[in-house]
Amino acid sequence: SDWDFIAQQNQENLETQVNADNLAYTIYTSGSTGKPKGVQILHGAVVNFLQSMHQEPGLTEQDTLLAVTTISFDIAVLELFLPLTIGARIILASRATASDGAQLSRLMAESGATFMQATPATWQLLLAIGWKGNRTLKILCGGEAMTRNLANQLLDRCASLWNMYGPTETTIWSAVHQVDSSNDSVPIGHPIANTKIYLIDQECKRQSDPLQLVPVGQPGDVYISGDRLARGYLNRPEMNQERFIPDPFSNKPNARLYKTGDLARYLPNGNIQFIGRVDH
């Protein structure tokens, strides 16, 4: 109803003094500690993330994305901003709809959604009410570990299924994997654009110890580097020093690594398999 009015507006980009190193948002996460920490995310990190997601898993201007995530969870950044950067269509689900399997299933069908991101819990909610799926739907699943049983059920109901992994401190998703049918556990795949994931020997406990990479198949602590690390935790200098450390594998000045507290191993095919948390 508003297209005629919109068409009369200025078509030029807005003038802004914002640059890549400015703060885009601060979002609070408890992680596994239960004590909230304000994670400061930069504009450049968000832009890199969105551009990478545009390529893989991929979103086009012909897509309709059904947004089901509360804005207090950082993965909502993908649902709200990725379509806007491309020209895709967004359908916003209410909290009542997103938490009710029957209502959500109806909205998916009525909206013609071709792209939806949700946690395993939400996908289980849909399966529990007998959701039949949609062969044109691209599914992103993240925020919790994906079981092989869930993966195989979803694969029977969609066009493609993607397992997503990443801590808030490295700007939403840091690794992506297109899931296929098998009996094996579901890997978290490979790093997204301008991101590196290192698996470090757990014997390197002190900051003075040189970080040693583990061989293929051996569990290691997950460290992440690249253009998407947070500025740090808001007003938590001691924690910043502990979790955001100098990157000994990079030649870039002031390059950093983020210590995630996760455990993983490299598989022979190069994919990364998530194991669990160091602190349980």
C-alpha cells in the first residue's frame, strides 16, 4: 500500500560517518558461566558476516525469509539484516507463533518461506506436531548441537540443511556445514569468510606456554581468529585479557585469537567436529 509513497523518496544512500571499527551493538551473553557479559560487536564484523552468509549458505532477492528469533539472541542479526542487504522478503513471526508448532507450521506454508533459521529446539517443535516440510525450504540450524537423528528427519523435509556454529564473541556464526545423509555425527564444517579456527593442544594451559596445534583426530581447544572478533567484553578488562589473546599464527599487527572454551577435532576430510565444552 505504500509503494507509491516510497518511490517518491530519495534513492541515494544516507550519508554517515560510521566506519568499520565503530561499535554496531553490545549484546549480553552468559555463555556457560551464568554471569552476563556485554559483548561489543563492530560494524566491520557484522558486514563481513552478512557478506559471507550471502554466499554460503546463500540468500537471493527471490527468497522469503521467515524470522522467528527474538532480538535478544544475536542470530536475529542474520534474519533481520541479511534480507535487507540483498532485497529479499522478510516475514516476522510473533513470539506466540514462533513458540507454537502448529501456528509456526501454518505461517511457513502461508508465507511461502524459502529460508528459515532456528535452533534444534524449534525444529523439534515442528517435527513434534507432524510438520511435513517444504522441498523449497533452506534450513539453517544452530545455537545447540545438532543430532544425527534430527538432521536426517530435517533432510527428508527440505531443499538443503546447514549446521551453523559460532560464539557471540566472534559475531554470530563462525563455521558452516551443508549436512548430508549418513549415520555419522554432524560436523560443524569449515570457517566462514575471513575466519580461521585453530584447535590447540589442551596441555598449553598457561599464557606463557606456546600454543601448539593438535593433529587430525585429536581433541583440542577451539580458538577463533579473523575479522569478526568482538572488540571485547564491556568493562571486563581482566576477562578480555584472558579470552582475547595475541594471535601467534598471524603476521597482522594486533591480530587476536578468541578462546571459546569449546572442544573439537579435525576430521580427515578437513571438517571440524564439535565435542563439547571444556567447563561442562
